[in-house]
Amino acid sequence: MHQHSLKEWRVIKGLSKDEIGDKLKIEPDHLSLLEEDSSCISSEILEKFLALFDISYDEIILG
């Protein structure tokens, strides 16, 4: 199992910030902030990321 950051998962999945924002109902600017520092990500948005990327909590690096 490999761990990756939010940005790394977005790039791996080939999605733009706009596409992620549309799918998760967040602004691309908010996504940029989360990619820089995900330590304060809400559990609701985190769950959406995990579902969208089809990954488990253990596969994502937060911080």
C-alpha cells in the first residue's frame, strides 16, 4: 500500500482542481489550501476524497 498526499492522489487520478471542486462541491481555492495543509480538513470532505479516489484512510497522508 502506498501513501500519498491529497495533491498526489489528484495528480495520480488525472483530475484538475476544478474537476475535484465540482465533484466535492468545494472551491478550487479551498482545495489549494487543503493540498498545502490538510491538517484541518473536515471529516466530511475527507470522506468525500476517500470515496472519490477509491482509497482507504491508511492510503492518504494528511498534514
